[in-house]
Amino acid sequence: MVSINPFHASGIIRRRVYIAMGLLLVMLYIMYSIDYQHLHENCFVREFPDPFRVLEDVQKSHKQPKHGRNIFFHETSCSEDGVIKLNARQACAIESAARMNPDWNAFVLFAAPVGFRNRSALPLLDALHSYPNVNLRYVNLSTYAQDTPLEEWMQSGEIFRSKYMNSHLSDIMRYLTLFKYGGTYLDLDVVVLKSFNAMEPNYAGAESARWVAAGVMNFEPDGHGHELAAMCVRDLLLNFNGQDWGNNGPGVITRVLKRICSTQAPLMMTRERCRHFTVYPPEAFYAINFDDYLQFFEERWLEQAMATVNRSIVVHVWNKFSKDHKVRVGSRVAYGVLAEQFCPRVYKASGEFF
């Protein structure tokens, strides 16, 4: 009679279970990756039966970005029905930029082909269209990177395999757009308080003592500005990481500036050290940091918040953390007070809550 070691048998069973679980996880990962990529590729390349209602391709439109005097916003999420969607806070960012910079063109670039069905049902867009310098455009992702260092990389579809696809596509688009046209990029969760006319071109802002943020950036279309934009595009190509949320946004501009400024400290990145590029201190664009974002949404913080942003050029409200905090129109919270002053038409059109 042959005896069986129960410990040996249980070990074999455990190994088989582990192998089976491992194979299952690999299969699930492959299926998820394929479906995820297929989903987003379909979203960004699909066609609609009424082409006259789809936004103009920014590369073919009758009104092109001017030589450097552009303000760019990017909306990189998908619209299932193909209809333009902007919420009140996004529209506020656009209005405030256009209102405070009437001699600049504000381009809102949608990564998916979207358009209108019923303009009368879109009061926020009506508010934006009342500004002659606001332009809504579509970006054809299959051609947008042509003749740039990112052409082959974009054609590979790597961006659609990113864990944070919408965010990382926005990162790609902001650097690519500034490389192509020059001008100012802004996140869609800002309020612009002052004109950009008095600012020397080529700048970004420090978010902290460690990071240069990518939520406000300006590059000239030629000269030093274009050289730096090209360095950022090449950094993206070399260091893109679809598993790291911040690597491809603030990580890019921070890495590039550390090299050219010969310092690891953003607060030491002066125009003299950084090839005519300015890194503004946090109070310029990020006076209230993300861990204090509630100051924008609670009445008890109103006076302190308004005093903190008094010298700011742009206010960033950290949508990633604050998106679920409602602002009742007419309430005395800092975000509402700023919106009422700097994006009044959108604020009025936003309904009960902003």
C-alpha cells in the first residue's frame, strides 16, 4: 500500500490553484485591455449622420489659432450621443479666460467628434457663444500629431491603453497643442482673474516646493518657447507611463525644467536660470493648495480665501477633489463669489447650482 503525504498533496493543490488564478488574471487583463482600447478608439473615430452639426476640425477650420495669442482648453472625455457637454464650472473657466483676455482667441478642443442637436437647450453654450473670441473645435486624433515627434507614438494607440486615459490624453494634448501653435494652456477647473497681456511669454507655475504644475502653461510659438515645448514633447515620448497619474502632466514640465534650470527646486527656477522661462510662485495660479480646497466651498472661509487669492492671476479649484461639492447660486462661498464676478453669464445660466 502506497502512503500519500497529506502536506505534499495539499502543496500540489495550492500550486495548481495559484496557477489557475494567475492564468485567469492574465486573461481578464487581456480582455479588459482589448475592450478598453476598442471602446475608446470607437468613441474618438466614429462618424455621425449629420456632419454639418459636428464641430469643425481645428486643423481645417476657417478660423485658425493665431501666432501665439491663443488660450487652449481640452475636453478629452467621450460623449456617448455625440452631443457637446460642458458643465457650468468648465464653462466658467472658458468665459473668465475670454472675458479677461478679449484680444486673445480661446479655443476649446474636444478630442471626440461632437456637435449640436438643439442649441436652445444649451444655455451654458449660449453664454459662451456670446463671446466672439470663444471657439469650439474638434481634434482629429488620427492626424493631429502628424509632423511632430509624437506622430508614430499616437498611431500606435498606446494612449488608449492608459489606466488614466482621459487624464493622460489631456496631458498629451496640452503639450502637443502648445508645440503646434504656441499660446497658453489652461485646465478646465480654473477661474481667470487677470489679463495675460502684461505677462512675458514662456511660463508655468509652481504648485509646491517639489512640483511645477501643468494646469497653466505658456510657450511662444517660436524661439526659446518652442524649443522648450519640443523638449516637453520628447520627454513625453521617452517617459510616458500609463500607470502613473501625474507622470505625464506635471512630471513632464518639472523634469524638463530641472534639466534646463540646473536646479531641483521649482522655487529657484528663475527666468535667468531657465532660458527665458518663468516659474511663478504658487500664489500666482495655485494660491490655495489642493489639501485646502474646501476654502472655496464653505462660507466660513470666504474672507480668508478671497484674501489668499487677491494677488492671483488664475485660481485653480482642484476639480479632482472638489467636483462633488455643490455651490448654490447666490451663496457666499469663495468659488461662487469669484464665478459671479469673473464668469457672470455662465453663473447666471447655471441654474440652481453652479
